[in-house]
Amino acid sequence: MALISLRQLLDYAAAKKVVRDLFESFGCAGKAAVIRPLHLDKMAELYVKGSLRAQVH
């Protein structure tokens, strides 16, 4: 069993809070089942093509 440091736990908790806050601010909280992960290169390609557009609800 790997031991993790208090610093690692605090870093994880801080990162989790940042992600939670971003999901809530963009209206994505509670929608994890419908959010598809995209590789960063693929996302950049779609932005260049104009395929990805911000959808504000």
C-alpha cells in the first residue's frame, strides 16, 4: 500500500475544488455522464475548424 503525504492530500483536495468550481460556474455540475473527454490535440483541431462553439444557456 502506497503512503501519500499530507501535501499530496491537500493538493488533491485543492485540485478537486478547482474542478468542482469550474463545473458549477459553467453549468456542467451533475452532468458528468454526458461529458465526453477529448484529447487536447483533437480539441485544438476542432477549434481551428470552427466545430466547437461556446453554448451559453
